[in-house]
Amino acid sequence: MKSLLSAALALALAAPAAAQPAAAPLVQHPHAAWTRNASIYEVNVRQFSPAGNFAGVEAQLPRLQKLGVKILWIMPIHPIGVKERKGELGSYYAVRDYKAVNPEYGSLADFQRLVRKAHALGMKVIIDWVANHSAWDNAWVSQHPDWYKKDEKGKIISVRFGEAPNYEYWTDVVALDYSKPELRAAMLDAMRFWVRNADIDGFRCDVAELVPIDFWVSARAELEKSKPLFFLAEGDKPFLHQAFDMSYDWKLLDRFAAIAEGKETAQNLRDYVSTRMAGLPRDAYRMTFTSNHDINSWRFADKAEYGPRFPAFAVLAATLPGMPLIYSGQESGLDKKLEFFKRDPIAWKSYANAPLYRTLVRLKAGNPALRNGDMGAPAELLDAGNRDIFAFRRQQGGHWLTVAVNLSDRPVAQKAIPGLAAGRIAPWQWRMASR
């Protein structure tokens, strides 16, 4: 079976040209003040605790607060479709009812309590939103079949992508048709429900590139009449920033993985970082990450991919321009692929990576040079005297950070660079200084 990750990327590439404007003005949507020095944490409710429910997440909120993360991204909380379900429990992304809670996780009151507790601890909560498609047994399918895309015979079919005759399908979901004003109104109403009734702080929007950008722009304008929100797009296209605060930096993740596998070097990372913000609005946020639910379940586990190299990439993800993501379990050395369609609770161990993450997240929050968007400083690449060292400096007024990472299996000598005296760096280790 093709992974959801590769399928999502293929589907994004196959999005109809008419779905998006050909030359949209790259005007960044304004950001809420609380996002400027934030890091984000992805919560996989199903696997987060032995109970796999909201209460299991709530119990760990004080620990997440101590970790320093500001934004909690909660994976889909809605009931999952039964018709054409994949696996034992189905995909989180096959939504049966946009205004209800998955009973496996608890009740609406349980979720409301989780949000209130997070807010009391100084954290914000966004929920995963699946606007491109629904489950087959979502009530909209029978009540409003005109809201769905059809095949050549006028029949509602599974989401498909690619080109005829070689379509590939997501067999457990059906695609929504945004040419229908009534659908747009219903989707906006469902999003508004969670802002009003659960006081959430925004949305992570699944395959955002496949939903017309004008829907996201108008929806956000309406939803923000009640409070400032944060919108994260699963996608990397520049036009998304008309409505979204942040998009994915997939290519940075690919560089990390390729270097860990010995297929690329520090020079490839230098080449990419020198151009990674090209074409984006000046104040755009990019999400930087070493894993997420798609990567972990469908591509690789941290231990298998990075091994002892992992901390070096965690340092880079946290200190390069962008908002760093921590996925559920990474702070405890998550060492396996979590099942996607059934219960597979995280084995919380010694929290081996927690001290590193606390240091990095606090550095991010406290150093103005590391703020998100144009309030922070760009990365100035530095020559550290060895091709295996990736070094950079970010400076904002009197505040600065210098980082030098050895991206090789051998010890290397680093020459003096601004902020760091000459020294040696062990394999896959780093030197860092800030003010």
C-alpha cells in the first residue's frame, strides 16, 4: 500500500490548476503576537497514553509546559468513518462528523477541559482540520451529494489523484467540491463551532493546497472576528501564506534524512538553506522538523533513520529560521513506527531527549534573533574551515546565535568564526554560543 505521505505529496502535485490562482499576490496574513517566539508540539491522541484519550493527554500537559512548547497541535479529534474503513480503527483523516468528538477519546466536555487546562498553563491549542475530503458515511454524503466530486458517470467515488488511466485512490474518503457555496458555508460553520464552543486557537489544515485558497482566505477572515488565530498549512506552496501563518519545510526534512543516510553532505544543506525562503512573503513562517505523524508511520522512525545523529538534526531544526516541531514521543527517544490504523501506545521511557529539547525551546523563546518571521534574523552561513561543518549565525541588534554542527562520522577542526573560538567538534556534535 502506498504511504499516506507519498500519496499526499502526489495528490498535491496533481491538484487541478484551476483550483488555485495562477499569480496570487504574495501578501502574508498577519500573525498573532503569541506566535512570534513559539515552538509547536504535535499530539497523537490515540497513541499518547495507554488509554488513548483526552484525559491521557491532559495528564501530561504540565510536562509539556516544562518542555517549553507554546502551541499544541492536536491530531484529528472527530469520529472516524466506518464505511470503507482502513484497518482496525480507521484513519484519523476520514471524518464522519465535523461537529462531534471521537467517542474513543472522550466527550466534548473532556476536550473543552483539555483546552482550558492548556490555556491555564500558557499554551495554545490548534486542531487538525480535514477540509478536502470526508468519510463515506459522513451525513453530508447522503444529505448533500452535490457537495462531492463525481466521476465521469456522475457517481461519488474515492479521492483520486494522478492522471487517467493511472489514478490512485484513497479508498476510505470522498472529495468535497468547493464550487458549491453551500459546502463552503457548512465547512465554515463547522470550523466556527470549535472556535466558539471549545475556544481553540487555530487549525492545522490537511492537504491545504487542494482546497481553493479563496476559501481559506475568507474562512480565516470570518473566524478571526472572535479572536486571533494560528493557521498551519500542510503544504509548501508560497500562495498558502495569503491565509496561513506557516507552511511545511519538506525539503529541509529531506536534506536531514539524506545527510543521515550518507547520500548528501553539509554542502547540500548549505545550498538549500541559502535559497529556502525564496519566493515566500518576507514574514512567512516555515515549520522545521525531523519527524511528524506521516514521517513516523509511513517513512521512518527516528532511531532507524538518524540513530546517534538525531540530536544534531534536532539542533538544526530548532535554530534555523522557522518554527520547530516536536512530534509525540520524540522527547523520549521514540524508536519505532507507530501504527496508523490501530492502537499502538508510545512507550514513554527516560525522556532522554527532553533536556536537549528544553534547552532548544527556551533558547528559541528567549533570544530575539530566533523569533519567527521577519521579527527574527535570517541565517548567515559561515565558513568554519571544514566542508563537513554546517555553520551559521543569526543576529538581531545586540542579540545573536552562532551554531556549528559536524555533519560527519569523524572529528573535525573548526576555525574561529564570529561567536565561536577555534576548536574541535566530535562526530555529529555541535558547538553553539548566544547572547
